[in-house]
Amino acid sequence: MKKIVIIGGGAGGAGAAAKLRRLDESSEIKIYESCSYASYSNCGLPYYFSGKIKTFEALILNPVSVLKANYNIDTFVNHQVLEIKNDDKKVVVKNLKTQEIFEDNYDELIIAPGVFANKPNIPGIDESNNIFVLKNPDDVKEFDAFVADNFEPKNVVVIGGGFIGLEIAENFIHRGVESVTIVDGADQLFATCDKDIAAFGHRLLIENNIKLKLNTKVKAFKNQGKEIELDNGEIIKSDVTFLTIGVETKTEMYENIGLKIGKTKGIIVDEKQRTNIENIYAVGDVAETFDLDKKPVRVALAAPASRQAVVAANTIYGIEDTYKGSQGTNAITLFDHSIASIGKTEKQLKADGVEYHKVISTKPQKLALLGGTYIWLKVLYDKSGHIFGAQAFGPSGAEKKISYMAIVMYAKQTIFDMVEYQVAYNPLIDVSFDAMNMAGRMARLELSKQVENVCFEELEQHFKDGWQIIDVRNPGELKNVGEFDNAINIPWSKLRENLDNLDKNGKYIMACRVGMRSYNATMLLKNSGFENVKNLMGSYDIWYTNKHFRDIK
């Protein structure tokens, strides 16, 4: 009989415990969790504020009594592991309720504590009782107690624009507060995307009445947290402030016993989740694993944690299993839209000195006649077709394109293969030739030099070099949607009859609303003897969105 101790009862810890029990009925399995609950939905916490999750109890996936009854797992909440004595195979544990300190022995130890919310050293923070973090259900209870003792907040400030911060902001809008402001020191939100796709997210937030203060930091909390002074001198009011400025791994205890810590500040593990010390494993947010290119990463996502938990459990019982690598697949849904990504961004590829190509394809998520609106899919790849990463924005369902991209990338297929995929088409759920198909076609056309695309970031230089935009939208669209700063308007339906009015030696960039008619117009001009013709990827919508929502002050 094995005695297995697990530090942490989140997705990694509870998942490992359940898998261990399925493998062996005789082992003694213990979980030590520092908060008041184990096996809870930390991803669901923000949705409690809006009432989408209607009861506090719904946040707890498996209460301690259920873990015992269903899996015979002994779970000790409000218990913090203070020390690991690996030579003796013991852990030192503190009962946070009684302050009792005791030792417990193990045969196998799984480290899965998750990460801890950062609390910055900002003047006035300790004198403010209206500042909260959101890491576990205890934090939700603390907020509820504050509201019960004080008042329903009208002005909410979120410091930090990561996924949790964005979800908090959205859910307080749905709660009906008067004002929600996000303050972030970076120059963009949606950090796993490039700025061109992140701009769509910025626009979505602003159009849903969330104020953004980017490139901005908090200088001080004043008046017991009711006022926040920003580093630009601005003062904003706050009834409630949430700190979501990132998380950290606390590695001192692990370093003290000689566990190797990687450059990502995670515990280094191999493909079987083993650390450098025998009988000690690490999974989830605390573990430094590797991506599909075998480069070290530490990914704070539930899906990798759950997979790593199974690998660790199988390894303990001698079952052959390996973790194949983290893809970093992620998504967030806000106001009935999704933004998602996988793999590398342009910024990362440039930093690594990697040459790449990109396409941005647009297709409705369902038949336009049935109300379909556009999905934007950006794919980064090299000339061989190897895919480095992808990003998507659009109505709910856009994230599925990134889920499919995860399969493509795991299978090491190329962007050119994406032309061949046959989607499960129905006019209510998708189009017959979707954004992934289109991205594959665009890559084929560009690398075969049939079509040359241009990005909106390149327009200014093209204008200096004598290029002219031809907008092929109808005049009514220009009036209702908007126009480029300088463009010739020749509607697509009249372009053929106006070819003689164009200079065949001219330099033309074809544009429309989202890039589909402009592609057809590009091919028309090229096949009519025009040599200098390019297609504006994403066309007006991406140009307008980035002009107005890319760089927020």
C-alpha cells in the first residue's frame, strides 16, 4: 500500500488524487489545501458576481465529504504545508484554524499548490478595506461579507487586465454597477495576442462601457481606498478594487530541499512529471514543462494541469505515459464574443529572430443571412507551412477555431493542409468554407505569388511609396460604416467597367469591409494586366479598429 500526499487541491491536485484512486483502491491518499475548499471552480469565480453562477455552493465541485465518500480521499482544508523533509519523506503541516503543527509521512509526494495572487507594495493599500483578490472561494466570501456590512458598490476598479481581471470587469457590468475601470501597466490587454487582434478586444470592452487605463500604474490608494491615484496624476473613485496584477509561484520551500527551479520560476519536471528528487512530482501552475518545440514554459491553465495530473498518477503506478508538451491554448469569452490564441505571437517570433509570414482571414461564424458575424483568424507560419501560432476574435464560437488549430499544430500539419478540411457545415452553425480554410488558401496564394497581401501597419509606408487604396465597397456602406482616410471608391460591381480609367502602371491596394471582395478585386486587376496590385488583409474593419482602439491612453 502506498501513502501519497498531495500539496494543493485545485485542478492538478484533485485531478491527480481522483486518478490515483481509480488506479488503486488500497493506497492512502491525502490532500493538504491551504484555503477553506478543495476541488473548486476557480475559473468560475468571476461569474458568481453577476449571478451567472447563482449560488456559492455551485463553485465547489467536490466538497470534502464528497471526495471522501466517492473516492476515499482524505482532504484537509485550511492546512498549509510549511516544509518538506525529503530525506525522511515527511511534510510539516500547519492547521491554519488551530495553529497546530504536525508531521505526516509519504511514499510519493505530488506538488500542486497552484499560484498565489500578487499584492503589491503600494502606499495606502494596508489602510484600505475595499481591496480584494480573487484566487479561491474564500475571496468570494470576503467580498460578500464586505457588501453585507457596507453597501452595493457603484464604482469598481480592476487593477490588472489578465483573464481573471477581464472576467471580473464583465461580470460587474452584468451586475449593474455604474462604472467599471481596468487599470493596466502594459500597452495592451489580451497579452497572448498581438496588438492587431487585441484591438478588437479593446473595442469590445469600451463599447460595453468599460473604461480602460493602459500604460498606467497605481501610485497610491487614498481615503481608505475610496480614491486611487494613478501615475499620470489622475484620481479615480472606487467603492471596490480588485487586484489581478498577476500571480507568483512561491518556490523557497522547494529550493530549500534542492528541487531545481527553471527560468520560468517553476519546478523543473520531465515528461513524466518527475522532479530531480525521487518520489516527488510537480503538476499544474507550479511546474515548468515544455512547449511543442521543447522550450521551457510554465502554463497556468486548467487543461495542462489536468493532463499532467494523470501523467503523474500513471507514473507513480508504473504505467507508461508522458506529457507531450504545452500548447498554451487559451480563450476568454466576453459580452458574447471570444478571443483566443495558441502558440507564438509576432512579438515573440521577432524577439527570437524567427522569419515568418502571416495571414488574417475573415469568415462569418454562420450564414450571413441568418445573422452571422465575422470571425477573424490570424495565423503565423513559415514558408514550409509550419504553423507557429494563431489568434482568433469573433462571436462566441470563434474560440473553436483555435481548438481546431491545436489539433492541427499537435499533428504537425501545415497551414496549406487547412484548405482541405471539410467542416461540419450547416447554415445555422458555420459556413461551408470557413476561416481556417480561407487562411490556408491565402497562404497558398501568397507563397505561390498569386496574391500579395499588405497589412494595415504597412499602409503609411506604402502611401509614401506612391500606392493608392481602391475601396470596392458600395457608397451606402461608406456612409453607414465609414471610410478610409484617403481612398478611391469604385464599387466592386462597377470595377470591370472602370478598368480603363486606371493606370496600368499605378500601384493599387484593394480594400473592402473585411477582405473578401478586395481579394476578388485584386485577382481581377492582376488578370487584367495590372502588375502592382496588393490586397489589404482585414480591410476597413481591421484598419478602423486598430486606428481607434489599438493604443489606448
